[in-house]
Amino acid sequence: MDTMLPETRTTTARRILPLIDLTLLGDDDTTADVEALCDAATTPYGSVAAVCVWPSFIHVAAKRLEGSGLGIAGVANFPEGLDDASRARRDAAVILEAGGDEIDVVFPWRSLQDGARGNGEALVRSVRDIIPDDLILKVILETGELETPELIAQAARESIDGGADFLKTSTGKTARSATPSAARQLFEIVAAESARVGVKISGGVRTVDQAGVYLDLADEILGESWATSETLRIGASSLLAAVTTELGG
């Protein structure tokens, strides 16, 4: 249900646009699909922050977006989140070699659920160690599956200690994705870290109203000047269309 006043929704849409990681992670994606995604990333109202695709399509995005200044993100250890640092490093290496500059790696959340401590930090650090310092590393915690604040906090702490630049809520491939309660917890963790890391919301964010809930949380907890593409991302595939429609396109 739409809850914002029209003028508020338009303002929110304008703020959201440069925070979007425009995402295409379907099982049957094609080169043409990725090229179309890249073309859609720049609108009459501005550009998104980045596109996010499978490692095998990074070279397509890099060629299509050459000189655009947009981020090119690829997923690693995705979507399963296995406790497999070697696989995560291999995926990251493919992304880097193909021209990517952002990596979204899945934290081994099942391992954490089973009681393992430190495995997630080791996996994150193993990826951080092979990528340049200026490249962005987002760690997908799969908060909807971890469920409890204690496990989410543990995953966040291990990710930060391993070198994460962003804490990301979810892959969007499970039954439970981003939730305001989990996002609030991540924003509060970031506040305690003096905003040393950012937050990426992903999974099920399709409308301006839905995205606005997370933007409002960020404003409440971290201040209205905090949310920029360097600190807040929203991973989505259909949100861009809702934003541009709101802005008149």
C-alpha cells in the first residue's frame, strides 16, 4: 500500500535513484539482458550507483559501461553461502579480471547457524586479501535466515573484522529477505562503528514506499546527511522502474 504523500514520494524517489545497485541475477540471463540492464542504469533523472550481475557477465557490463563511472559489481559464493573460502576467492578473481570493481560475497551463514565462530571472518578476509583496497567489498549476511539479533550481530562483527565495506541484508534468493527490523540492527551497528561501514538493503524492495522505509531508518539512526552511494545501497531489479515512473518517466 502507498503511504507517502505525493510530494514526499517524489523527493524520496530522487534520493533513492543514486543509491540503487541495479541487479540481474536470473538463472537464464543473456548477454542481451545484461546490455539492456546497463543501458537502463542511466536515466534522464540521473544514474544508479552500480549494476550487479553474475561473474560470467562482468566483462559484458565492463564493456557496455566503459567510461560511465558506474560501479560494476559481481556476486561471489552466491547464492548458497557455502563455507568455502576457495570458491569465494575464485569468484572474486573472475570478477576482478573481467573488470569488476565491487564484490558482493555471501557470508557462510549456515556454518554460523551450526555454531561455527570465525569461519565467516576467515572467508571474508580471504576475499579482502586478494582485492585492491579501493575496491568495494559487500558481505551478504542473509539476515532473514539468520533471524535472531544475536546471530545477525555475530555475522556483522565477523564481516567487519574481515574487512567488509558494506553489510548487505540478503541474496534475495531465500524465502526471507530484507526486513526493517534487520536493517535497523545493521544501521545501529554501523552507528556504533562511527559509519566505518555501509549498509546494502536487498531482497523484495520494489516500490518507492518500500525503499523509503529503509531510507527513513537510515536518516533516523545515522542522520539525514549519511545516506550516499558510499554508505547506503539498495539492491533491486524492479525498483528503478518505480523510481523513474515517480519522477515522470
